Amino acid sequence: MRMRRIKWAVDYLDQALCLVRKPEKYKGKWKQQLGCEKLHVEIGCGKGNYSLNMSKLYPQEGFIAVEKNESAAGITAKKYDEDNEKGKLSFIHGDAENIDEWFAEKEVDVIHLNFSDPWPKNRYAKRRLSSAKFLDSYKNILAKDGEIQMKTDNAKLFAFSLIEFQKAGFLMKEVDLDYRSEPHPEDVMTEYEEKFVANHQPIYRCVWIR
Ligand SMILES: C[S@@+](CC[C@H](N)C(=O)[O-])C[C@H]1O[C@@H](n2cnc3c(N)ncnc32)[C@H](O)[C@@H]1O
């Protein structure tokens, strides 16, 4: 779904403090930079609530949110800049296609894919964040026992992803077809997730180990 352009948000990006403007500069040094031993990367963070709230829940761990849409990025950046209670949190405005340039081999402990765009038409399947090319990059930057946690409301994207993960050689650790039917205080909800849960839609979740 294309987000409409929000001028103030796009303009805000120029002055955003939380934004890492040259992420490749920190390649291999993110843990040192954030002062953490465990590093999470959320790809396609939208308006940013997930990484922000997870960074508060796990103040010792580092979180890097990535978003390519400039309006969503501007909203996230302003939110992060204004929140004085955030944890170890950084933000990259960019396309995850470049993720290999930003992170070194085995640098990341957890990758989060939350309610990724489904790209339902087959001709756009390569844009899905759980498609083969992305999974190859994730495999490269994930630590030895690193994992990918994926949540979605979209059954077709979920089915597609299960096959892609398996083909790419990941090992399934968890799978859940109605994740929020049980309380999960250890994992906060994203903006999209809150809406789906309010509509009583099931949340599909899987966790894969490298
Ligand atoms: C459906 S929204 C979900 C937002 C948020 N994760 C949530 O659950 O509320 C998907 C987001 O992923 C972003 N996205 C899609 N492909 C991306 C890519 N290649 N790199 C970075 N962000 C991407 C989109 O711009 C959009 O903001």
C-alpha cells in the first residue's frame, strides 16, 4: 500500500538527530556504537513503534529500525528524536536491498520482519522482504545462532515465506497461526498489528534460525 507524501515528515529528515546518514560507516561497529552485546534490526519499520518500544523493554539490547518510505521515515525520526525514554536505538532511512553494505558478516543477532508488504502479484515477488535475495543477505549478516522473527496478517505471504526460508536453508524454531491468542508481553505490537488484533484477525508468526 503506497503511503501519501507527508511534507512536514519528509522535510524533517534533514534535521533528524536519530538518523544514521552513512550507515556503511558503522559496518562491523554497530554494537560498539550502541553499547550493546545483542543487536536487533527491524526491516520496514513503518512509523517506528516496534523498535522504539522494544528498545524500552530491553534497554541493554541495541535496535536499528530501517525504513525506505520517506514520509514514514520522517514520522519515525521525529518520534525517536522526541522520546527521551528510548533505549539503544538508531534509525536508517534506506532500502533493505543495501543491507549488506551496512552490516558486516555475522554482526546481527535478530532480524524482525513485521507485516511486510505482501506484493501479491507474482511479478513483484522479488520485492517481498522474505524472498530469496533478501534471505541470502540476511544469512550473511546474521550471527551464527542469529534468528529471523516474522509476523504477518497475510496468509499467502506467510505460506510463500515458509517455503523461501526453508529453501534458503534456515531452520524453523517456532511457528504460530494465531500468535496473539495468548499474551506475549515479551514482544510488543506494531502499529499494523494493533489494528489487526483489534479486528480479531489472526497474526501468523514464525522464527527461523540461521
Ligand atoms: C505494511 S508496512 C508495516 C509497517 C510496520 N512494520 C508495522 O507493522 O506497523 C511495511 C513497511 O515496510 C517498508 N518497506 C518495504 N520494503 C522495504 C525495503 N526494501 N526496505 C525498507 N523498508 C521497506 C514500507 O515502506 C512500509 O513502511
